[in-house]
Amino acid sequence: MRLTLAIVALLTIGPAMKPAKATDFYAGRQVHVRIGGSAGGGYDFYGRMVARHISRHIPGNPTIVSSNMPGADGRVLAAHLFAIAPKDGTEIGIISTGAIVVPLIDANLRKRYDPTKFQYIGTADTGVRVCITWGSSPTKSFEDAQQRKTIVGATALGGAPRDFPVFLNALAGAKFEVVTGYKGTGEILVAMEKGEVEGICGYEWVSLLSQKPDWLRDKKINILVQMAFDESKEISKLGVPTVWKYLKSEEDRRIMEFLVSEQQFQRPFILPPDTPKDRVDIMRAVFDATMRDEAFLEFAKKTGANIAPASGAAVQAMVEKLYATPTELVQLSEAIRTKCTKK
């Protein structure tokens, strides 16, 4: 009788002892979408746009909470996700491409976080960057930027608005004077309107379309050059040349290719290292589903946001390939990147 009762008890409680399915994990929980940029910037826009639509694709329909964690062009958030954030799939981050690339050339930063160990769930866009000046600036073309000092606003070392003008000075003969200290692109745009700086270089084309469509429509700005692996026909129709036109040597071209390689994963969303594989798989599927979501795509279209996604596995492979770049090329790029700028 005792044995029979024991067997019955085990059979009764057995199902309750089974681990919860990964698809049940998110029910009743909060998922935090951390944004590694300041309010009003391109990463903030994409982070909140994705956060607005992913909840209906996550099993269990958890509550989505968005928040900004700016600092050092995304590196503050990267360090948080690497060492502090819970590794259970409840924190997602969108960080800048600079935050992914800079540890490749900065061994000390790589001690704080290793980008190859993040779990990438996808990128919402592959991008083109441009250099622009305010309409009243005498610098109205890239040829002008090669002839006169042009003051541009920038974020920290490793951020696109800081690095691109420095590389263009070294490789293409530009004379940009780079003023750092701005928290994000939003602040730089305000500084342009106020006349504090003449322009910004390394600004995302899609951010210009979504955040300042009137600047383009009303011809308030000059677009000097476009920078990406492939020419944007949309931008070329405006008479804007590609950066490749101004590079004189094969070595210069290889260095610029290294710089723009990060644009293949322009808006990367990541999970912390050691997040359980089943939850990584869920979030990758959720991200892919969001990128196909009709409501999401309609919202993106209305706001002028470009959606050119790549899967988490594809981004993971891109980052690993980037970190396999020959040391010699990395060192050449580092020597250029670390040139002094004005604060």
C-alpha cells in the first residue's frame, strides 16, 4: 500500500517538476530594451520603434520597457550588458556600431567587454553615412572641405561623427576640425542650427530622412559625400559623390573599407553573453518576425525609417569576420582613429 501511494504521488507531482518551456518563460515578465544613445538620436528612434512592435511576437506577451543608457557612444551600455545585465533573455540592447568595432583596436576596452561574445539577434538596417553642412556654411561640397577648415560636431572616440571626419582628413585630404563632447547626434544637429558647428560627418542617411526631413526638403543643408560599400542611387540622384572617388591608393581604400564594414550591421540588437540558447533562438525568431510585421513596416514607412534587416546569425558572422581583420590593417586604422581632436 505504501509503495502504491508513493508511486501515485510521484506521478501526480511529476509534471510540476518538469522545467518550464522556454516559450513560457516570458509570460508575466518585463523585457527591457536598453538604448545605447541619447533621446532623439537614430539609435533611440530604432530602439523604440522595434520595442513598440516586438511584444506581440514574444511568447507570453511580456511587458516591454524602453530606456536610454547613453554614454561613450554606446560603450557604457555594452559594458552593462556584458557584465551587469541579467543573462536570462530579459534585457535586449541596441548599441552603436562603434561600440562593437572600437574594442578591436583598444585592448583595454576589450577587457571591459568582448563584442564577439554578445548574442546578436539581428540588425534592423544596413546603412549609408553622409557628411552634411548647414546651408550657410561656405563648405558646400567635398571639394570645398578639402580646401577650407570646416568645423563639425562629434561624439566620443569610436563614434561615427568623430571617426569619419578624422579618417576623411587622413585618407581623402579633407580639413575637418572635429569638436567632440556632444552626447549624441541630436545635440550636434541642434548645434548646427545654432551655428556652434558647421556640420556633422558620419551621420546616417536614414536618420536624416526620419529626423530632419525638412532639412532635405527645404534645402537647408549641403550633402558633401556618401560613405558605404555600395553607392546609394537615391543619394547619387542628388548629385552626391561616393567617398571612393577621393581615395588615391589601394591601402587607403582598404582602410576605408574596414571603417565602413560596420555599416553592414547598422542597427544591431544584442543579448548578453551566456544567455541560454533557447532564449537566444526565441529572440532571433521574434526579431525576424518583427522585421516582417506589416504594422511595423507601415510605421517605418510613415516615419521614413529604412528597414534592411539581417538575421542574428548573419550579424554574428559579420562581427566574427571583422575581428579576424589582419593586425597590420587594424594598427593603421588605429593610428588614424586616435589622432587628436578639439574639445
